Amino acid sequence: MKLYVKVWCPWCVSAREWLDSRGYKYQLIDVEANRADYDTMIQLSGQKKTPTLVLADGTVLPDFGPDELAAFVAKHNLRP
């Protein structure tokens, strides 16, 4: 899975801490470091806000907090 973030964003920090504390592996993509990555995130999610999580099958969770992330992980039966 890919996690699109702005490194200073508090919701992004929370998402990373949530995933890390539970042992999830993901590719971290800083959308401010590369405009092409930011454009890709917008194309995938239809919006400009971070964090945005994208699964290998293309399922997208845009602009979320820890509660939404927990529900998404449970709904899609994701395991670390």
C-alpha cells in the first residue's frame, strides 16, 4: 500500500504512527517532494488533501483520521 503525505501534516503524522505501531508496511510518498506524486494522488483520490492511502488494488482512502483508518483496515481485512 502507498501512503501519500505532507510530512508536516498532523493527520499524516497520526496515520504513520497508527500504521507503524501496528506493524503495517507501506510506501511513504511525500507529495511536496515531487509534484508528479502529488498529481498522481489527486488523480487517484479526486482531491488534494492528505493523508491518502492507496491499496494495491486501487482502493483509496482519502483525507482521513485514525478512526476512519481503523474502520478502513477492518473493512478490507488488511493485516500487517
